[in-house]
Amino acid sequence: TTSSSLKTHLLTHTGEKPFKCTICENAYIRSRDLKTHMLIHTGEKPFKCSSCEYACTKKGNLKTHLMTHTVEKPFKCTICENAYIRSRDLKTHMLIHTGEKPFKCSSCEYACEKKGNLKTHLMTHTVEKPFKCT
């Protein structure tokens, strides 16, 4: 409803996150975000590809994956055989060939091609340990 959407939106301004994970420190504004987060702890991947073994925790990720089976990949690497659905993926791929590593750690000499890899690396400099051995 519009009323509940407004209440949820207002939480973005207060910083309040009423839905807290009972296993780790994470907290969320929406209950559905906590539900999705809990899949990390259970290892459950409810969204499965019907064409291959791929499985994931988010519907949007499966939707993007499904395009790899059905959509033409117009963005082709001129150096190797790789091809991509999105131009940004080709741009990231090209960094492998150029050796460029645009994402640099401000605490050490580490550098990498992908923002996500830097984000994971940055956790090595903090006490935060989001992944636990099972």
C-alpha cells in the first residue's frame, strides 16, 4: 500500500532498521531484504536456471543469467572469443587484456579490475568478517 511504502521510505531518513539478523550484525529496513539475507546463512538458492546448473538467491540475478542462454551477445572482444550482453561487461573484460587495474586500495598496494573485488579486499583491513567458515 501507499501508506506502508511511505513508512518504509521514511526509515531511509531515520536510519532505523527494524529487521535484524539473529545470526550476524546485519539489519534491514524491509522484512523481505532480511529474508533474502538469511539465504546466505542457510546456503539456499531458490532461483534455479532451467537450462544449466546455475542457482542464486535473487530473482533479478536469475533474470540476468537467463539472458546468457537466449540473448545475442553483441559486444565481442576483438582479442579473444568472449562476447557479452552488456557493453560494460566487455569494458571490464578488456581490462584483463590491457592489464589496467583501476580499483586501488587506499591502505595498501592492492589493485584490481572489479569494484566488487576491491570491496571484498577492503574487509581484510577491518575487523568486520562477514563470511564464516561452516
